[in-house]
Amino acid sequence: MSPDRINKKVQEIKPSGIRRFFDLIIGRKDILSLGVGEPDFPVPWKVREEIIYSLEKGVTSYTSNHGLEELRQAISEYYRKFGVECFQKDVLITTGVSEGFDIAVRAIINPGDAVLVPDPSYVMYKPLVTLAGGEAISIPTNPDFRLNYERISEYRDLRPKVLILNYPANPTGVSYARRELEEIADAVIENDMLVVSDEIYCELSYNNKHVSIASLNGLGDRTIILNGFSKAFAMTGLRVGYNIAPPDLLDAMLKIHQYCMLCAPISAQIGAIEALKNEEDELEDMRAEYLRRRNYFTKRLNEILEVNIPDGAFYAFPSIQSTGLSSEEFTERLLLEKNVAVVPGNAFGECGEGYIRCAYAVSMEKLKEAADKIEDFVRSL
Ligand code: PLP
């Protein structure tokens, strides 16, 4: 059959390297998986209760395209803790950061616009920029995986329109203190860029309290904040998130959202309202538990491989270069020989080659077993 049946840009992009790996192990009970970035905490009971109650009452309608007013209001108040002065009108409810990112780049990119994407970074950024007609330009960030003024300014001649930012980051765990964000902001302003800032791991910041780049001088009017309920509230399958943006950008995204999505699921929006009530206690416990796992797991990994201590999120990204194996060889052999699943670093860009991503969103018991098996495997090489 002719490949012309398929849109050329879709032919160009590769399927997600995370999903490909996930499909290999799905349904296999014998595998210890540090593969998928899914919290192992249950959705808070009160959230589930509110959703169940709303279903019992038969609340299953569309909402307004913007999303429920009460949720948008709650989000605008919640985001003030990250330094952003915003209001209900600045918030658009999405079906998760995945949709939020898609409508953000579609709303701002014209054909051929250069978009700077850190490498390595989360799998969706480059393909969705390509589908939106942009030129995704990688900024290599290894070995420390940090963006800074110099790294961004090197691309000045390309006249980039957008910087994609994600912190705490998937897959590296890197996050930024205010001082570093100010440097990044200087480069953004000098190059007259917009920022799409994926802050989905903002609650999982261990060293510094999360600061949104939109809160810095001059950045509020240039930034689309993406966030959601998948990670901090373990609501992955409910599909609800939000974009916060200046009015012109919000209106542009709303136009796309109203045609391609109409609205986020009402049950998930009702759950999200509940999640934001009394959030701090549950979040504190969750953060403490992830921190305990991070400390244990990175200590174990550092006995056999080199790993930067993640500032946030729930991923460790050790180098496997000392083993002489490629990322794919390492992950395939680890799966075959020890039944442990991790994701090859090259799924996150060329600069991820030589690394593996391990999600420590599993119990301490499983984490210990995985660390033992990874250690056995590396020592056997
Ligand atoms: N952004 C990052 C950095 C992620 O790691 C993920 C999921 O792993 C997403 C977005 C997807 O978020 P959502 O479930 O809200 O679509």
C-alpha cells in the first residue's frame, strides 16, 4: 500500500520509545518494572468519593470549553504558591499536559519556526513540535543536563521563537533554583522568545521550593504554563490538566481545544476540584516518601554506575557508559537476564544515549529488589 496514504509529518515521527518498551512487558507479572512514570500512590480517597458521588447523581455532561469555573478558580489560587499572580480567566482546563502541550505549540508555531528543545527531554515534545510545523532544534545538555544562558544563546542566529522547558525534568530529575531561572529568563528575553513550561512535577521538588518561570520579571507575558493532576495526585488515567497563559495565547489555544477536545471529562474535573482542597498534607507525605526512595536508590546506583542526584520528579538517569553497552543493549539484556524493565536513554533524544531511565515510583521493597538485580547484572558484565 502506498505510504502516501499517511501524512508526511506523521511518517517522519517515530513511535514513543517508552510505549514501545512498555508494550513488550505489558501483562507480564514476572517483570519488575521501573519503566513507566506512573505514581504507585492511590488517588486520594476523597477524590474518588467525589467522582463516585457525581456519577451517582448522573453528572456526565459536557462542561464549558474552558472547564469548570470552580476548578479554574481553585487552580489560579493554587498557582500563587509558585509565585504566579493569575486569575480564573487565565486558566484553561485540558485533558492532561499531553493535550496542553499539543494545543500550546499548535497555537504559536508557524511553518518553519525554530523551537528549542533540551536534549534529552520528555518524549512528546519534538514529535508534537514537528506535527505543528515547527523545526525542533535540540539543545544538548549532557553531562549535567542543565539549561543555562550560554546553552540557549548559542542558537541566537536561528532566531528561535519558542523554548520548551520542563522542570523538575523527565527523564533527568533536573530542576532549577530561582537564580538559574533568572539566567534562562535573560536568554529568553534577549532572543524575544516564548516559553512553554511543563511544570507537571512541581510538587516533587526536593531541594528548592518550585518557582514558576512565569513569576519572573518580564516572563509572565511570554509563558504558557502546563500542569496537571497525573503525577502529584496520581490521577493519570482520569486525564485532566491545565494551561495558564496570557489572554491572547489562551484564546488561541481555546480555539483549538474547543474543536479537537471540546472539554476535559467532567468526572475528572470534579475530582480535580477535590484534589486541590487540603492538598498540602497528602502532598507532604508523598514528597517525603519519594525523597526516601531517591536517596536509597541513587546511593545504590552510585556504587556501580554514575548518577546525578535528581533535584525532583521520580526518575534516576544513570550513565551506563562504563559497561560498554549501548542504552538499548543494556535495557534489553537487563530485561532478558534479570526481568527488570527500565527505559533506554536514547528514547529521550540522542544525548540520552549511554544512559537509562529508572522510575522510582515503586515501593521500597521493589526498589531494593531492582537495585540488587541491577547490581548483579552490572557486576556480571
Ligand atoms: N509531561 C511530562 C514531563 C511527563 O513526564 C508526562 C508523563 O509522564 C506528561 C507530561 C504527561 O502528562 P499528562 O498525564 O498530564 O498528559
